[in-house]
Amino acid sequence: MDKMQYEKIAEMERPQAEVVESFLEAEGIDVELIEESVWKSSYAITFQPVQVFVPRTKVKQALELLENFDLGMEKDDDEEDEEDE
């Protein structure tokens, strides 16, 4: 990946990043996931943040597609509790 041609559009846990990757690739947008390797003992940290990169020419399109994409991250528990009141 040539970093000059790609731009980071998000950072999330690997399971979510893989869903986003599949979604954007289905829309014809190349996606690169970058994760720093972190090892603790002999186990990898599963929910290490992953950076999502797309070509600079596709950033606007990718962000528009993801605008209504439910990643389950929009609200935290406190915000949901306030709405219930």
C-alpha cells in the first residue's frame, strides 16, 4: 500500500473493520486494514484497534456510504439511557 495514495477513514475493532471492508469492497472501493501487532504472552489481543484506509480518490464516496452504516458505535450506554427517560 502506498500511503500517499490512501487515507485513513476510520479506526475500530477488527470484527467491525472486517465488516466495513467487505461492505466497501462490494461497492467497488479498495480497502486496506492496518493493525499494529500486539502480543501479550502467546495470545494476540483480539480487539486491538484497526485503521481502515481507502484510496484518496474514494474517500468521499466511502464516507458517504458509511454515514448510514450501523457499526453499533454511534451511541454509548449513557446516551441510550438518557433517551429512555
